[in-house]
Amino acid sequence: GSIPSEMGLLTNLERLDLYHNSLTDAIPSEMGLLANLEEFYLYHNSLTGTLPDEVCALSNDDSGNLSVLRADCEEVMCPCCTSCF
């Protein structure tokens, strides 16, 4: 299945482990609403597309907390990932 856009409503999340879940499709831009997110693990899935700018902003923004972002960079274009698999 895909990542539901409603996950972006879980704004108090600090760590989100979605690896090894057979996830497909693109990563929803709503994930960029997770302002408290510090660690985000997306690898070992079948995701597609480019990581949304809204998610990258969580690590690039002065107020962003995201310090760990791991994905399968051969499947998902991830210009802001801290580690690729």
C-alpha cells in the first residue's frame, strides 16, 4: 500500500520508522507537516518519485528538527537524505 496523506496530521511524531513495509507510490507532501520529526526511515520499500520539498524543508529550515532521513535513493530521488540504501 501507499503512505496515507493523513499521517501528516500526526504532528507530535518525533521518529517515524516505515522501513520494510512494502510501501509503494510517492511520498505524500503532507509528511512535511510533521514539524517535530527528528528521524524518518523510509528504506527497503518500493516507493517512487522525488521526496517532497516539504519534507526536505524539515531538515533545511532553521526551525527544522529532522536530522536523520534514510531512503532507497535509487528508487526515490532524495536530495536531502542523510543516508541512502
